[in-house]
Amino acid sequence: MGLRSESHQLLSKIATNDKHGENSPYFDGWKAYDIDPFHLTQNPNGVIQMGLAENQLSSDLIEEWIKKNPEASICTPEGVKAFKDIANFQDYHGLPEFRNAVAEFMGRVRGGRVKFDPNRIVMGGGATGANELLVFCLADPGDAFLVPTPYYPAFDRDLRWRTGVQILPITCNSSNNFKITVEALEEAYKSATESNINVKGLIITNPSNPLGTTLDKDTLKQLVTFVTQKNIHLVCDEIYSATIFRSPRFVSIAEVVQEVDCCNLDLIHIVYSLSKDLGLPGFRVGIVYSYNDQVVSCGRKMSSFGLVSSQTQHLLALMLSDEDFVGRFLGESSKRLAKRYTIFTEGLKQVGISCLNGNAGLFFWMDLRPLLKEPTFEAEMELWRVIINDVKLNVSPGSSFHHTEPGWFRVCFANMDDLTMETALRRIRTFVNQKKGGDVVSVKNKRWQKNLRLSFSARIYDDGIMSPHMSPHSPMPHSPLVRAQN
């Protein structure tokens, strides 16, 4: 055999390109946490994970339900009788009882103001898989979607990496609290068409990640009118729709399309999941809900590459059909999110740090512009490196969300227990005070440790006794399914 040409590429272009987006500060912060993860007793000076939008504040309610309903799992003595039927091959349409339960839950989360057809429920592997599945159905490589900034950093992976589509930003800024304007929409669309780029749609997140705010009905109506006029798709990522913790209420695009006469329903699509609202990201439950029959049909075929396991469908069908549990969970989750949000943001106010006024989500948009040496992204990255390396907090810089104003940071608040929260808040406040005084800040500094010292006299913490609100990497001695049998 002769030698291969040096230009011969052994791997695919997808395998060898860097469009996954993993080289951004957003993911770099996660790596810093993985190398040195915080633990209340074993590593109290480690990095606290505040870049992960997980909802762990009400996980104890899920565990409680599982213990009371062990038959929901096919892996318990109470539920094993269903093992054969559930473990065998299931059609990619999904279990009928699962689709019915999800449709009912989506309607309940939206206040009962709209009903969802279970026959339009298409499964995906989490919101990541659902978003990509939908893009594959709507666009070809080279086509583009308009996305308002700031937007979720992993959209670069979810929407672009394997599909070959482009993301074109619509600039939103703090001067009007990041509101999407018709003028910005028109400008972005015009710029794309003048560059001979085929715009296939507009993608929004409502509630917003990273802003933690909801879109009002008038803005949503403007967006529906815009896509109808341009004959392009509107994809609404509504995965945080049950994380509303204060007014204004959430308005779903499903509610709006009922009130807009000119709306072409074939252009409207919703992405949903149970990762944020129920705090079940490991279950990988993603949903595409489309009003377009062809998208539903194609999406069902494509979902073969990312189905939700039948065991997961079986358990969730029973859980979501328990109306008393769902009502209690949604109410309690909202209260706990409100409390945690208030503690964090009010604590920051005491040291002069403001945040965007949010009402939803698992995070807040923190304004650290006063701490920048100069209003540049270089200064933002310098500040971020200090926060990661010295203060030991993984918060995400605004530049990783494609924001155009340096100095904003996303801070996740719902993925940790109460004492970890106290430690994180104290670190931030001490850092800000020392930063204003011109001191160099470090967790390893003795004065810093003194300021952070927590009293454990009233509570005992070890690997077997933890807060009901577990933090990432916190030890969980037994699965709730195991405990259900004891």
C-alpha cells in the first residue's frame, strides 16, 4: 500500500472543528469547578459551582413522591410486574400515557389558559436534543436563525455544531432592560438578506436564559406578526416556564397564537423539557411541540436518535398524572425559588451590586460594571479570572452569552444547599468590599477564611447527613428507589 497524502483527513469535519463551543469561558468555568470542587467539610476552599442552571431546591419533594409510589419504577418489587411490557421495544411516538401526562402538565404550568394536543408531542434527548431535532427539520446547512442577545452559550453547540446552520444575533441592551424591539429585528433580518443569507427563523427563550425575565404578551404578538410577514419560523424555548417566582406571570406563545388573527400556525414551534421545571436534567426528557403536521411527522422519525427511555416515560406518566402532587410541587418550588433569589439579590444590594429585576429562572443577571478597570471585554475577562481563581466562584461572564456590554455575569442560585449558598454570598460580598478597598482577594488568604468561617455547632454535616437541598457532587448515600423498599 502506498503512503496516504498528507492532506488526507482521517476524521470528519464535525470531529475536527471547534464549533462545539467548548472553548468558551462558559465551559472553562465548569472545568475549573471539576478540578477543584467545593465541599462544605472536605474542600471548603474549593470552587463553588454557580454556572450550572440546575433546580435542586425541591428535589426532596420528588424523592418523597417516589418513596410513596415505588410502583412507578419497574425496578422495585412493587413495580416489577410491568417490567416486561415497559422494557421491551417501544414505538418512537412515545407511551400514550406519557404524552398525555406531559400535555396536561404543560397546560397546567401555563395556568390552564391553553391546551396541548398529546399527538403533537415529539420526544428528544433533553432540550439539547429537542432543539437540534427541530433545527434539522426546519433548516439546511448554511441557513440561519436570528437569536436575541444575550443567549444561552450552548446554543452554539445545540443549534449549529452538527446541523451546519448559522446563528445571527439580534442586539439587545441594558438601556431598555434587554427588550426585543421590532427595529432590532428588522435590522438583523435586513443585514442577513443583504449578505445573501437565507433566514429560516427566529429563536427565543422565554423565560430568558440568562436574564431570568419573561416576555410580555405585546412583545410576543410583535414577534408572531414579524415571522408571519417574513414567512419564517418562530421557535420558542420555554424550558423555564414553571420557574416563575413572582409577577409578571408567564405568557406562553401557545396562548398568544390564539389571539393573533394573522398567525400562520405552521410557523410556530415550542421546545420544552422537564430538566429545569422539575429539576430532572439526568432524565433527558426533551419535547418538541409543533403546530406544523410535517414537522411532527419528520420529528417523530428523527426522534429515534434521541428517545426518552420507556422506564423514564413510565415513571413520569404516573408522577405527572398525580394532580395533587403536581400542584403542591409547583407551588412549593415557586416559593423556594423566590426565597433563594431574594436572599442573594438583597445580599448583593448591601454591597452596592445590582442585578436585573428578574421574575423567573434559576439564575440572575448580575451587574459588575462598576468593578471593571475599563469598559472592555478584556477587563471583563480579567475580573472573571479573579472570581474563578481567587474568589473560587464559577459565575459566567456576559461575553460567553454573546452580550455586547462588558461587565454582566450570570449567577445560578438553585443548584446548591443552604450553607453552600451562604458561603457563596459571603465570598461575593467580601470580594466586592475588598475590591473597592483595592485589596487583592483570595480564598486562601487568612483574613478571607476568617470572614468565611461558618458555625457548625447547630448542625452536623458529614457524608451521610446533608441538607435536603443537595449541591452538585454532594454525596447521596442511597437512591430514593432503594429507600422506598426499606
